[in-house]
Amino acid sequence: MKRVLFVCTGNTCRSPMAEALLRHHGEGKFEVQSAGVFAYPGSDASVHAKEALAEKGIAIDHTAQQINETLIDWADIIVTMTENHRQIVLGHYPGVGKKVDTLYGVTEGISKDISDPFGGSLSIYKETLEEMEKLVQTLLKKHSEG
């Protein structure tokens, strides 16, 4: 079973939504966690992140955590929300090599970031969730086959 670690800034918006999406669509085929490069450990997922997921019938039980060596070692695939996050991970954990890429990089092979909805309206969170859901489904297809 592949282990996927999603990484964003504070681990309250994008990466927990991506984690919840992969749990929901992955049907137990993946172990999945999320973390932030500048997380405040113990923080809850943002209210709008939870609301956007709930509207799709996706449950989330989340507590923010800071990325650390244990998580890096645990993960088979490390998926960041932005190129900057990827660079931070590579800077702190140079041994990760090719197991880290952005969500767009690992799914579409392109350099594009997932915008941070933090502080935005529920509709912005929903847009971010829709964008990520398509990519997470692509990730699921690509990594379920091999």
C-alpha cells in the first residue's frame, strides 16, 4: 500500500482537503497523511475547508502537524501544493529526491501551483477543492496501476 504525504503551508486548508479527498476516493488503497511547512501543531482544519468537504459528503477529522523527518521517511510519495513548498522540503530533507513533487507535477507533469484559499470565502474553498479533486483522482489512477 502506497503512503502519500500532502504538504502545504499551515496544514489547515489545502493539504488536509487533499488528504480527505484521497481517503474518500482511494477506497483504502493508500495510507495518507498531511503536514505543513509552517504549521501550528494542533490547529483544526479551517471552517471553510470542512464546509466545502461536507457539501461533497466527505468527512474530515484533522489536526495540523509540522512536516518532520518521521513523516518524510514514512512517505512513498510527497505531494506539495506549490513549487515553493517542494523547494522547502528539498532544502530541509535533501535525501527525498524524486519522491517529492507538486500536485500538478505528479499528475499533469506541469509546473503550476494550487492557490491558497486561506482567508477566502467558502466559494474560493470550493473552487480549490474542485481543482484538487480532479488532480487527486488522476493521482489515484496513476498510482493504483503500479
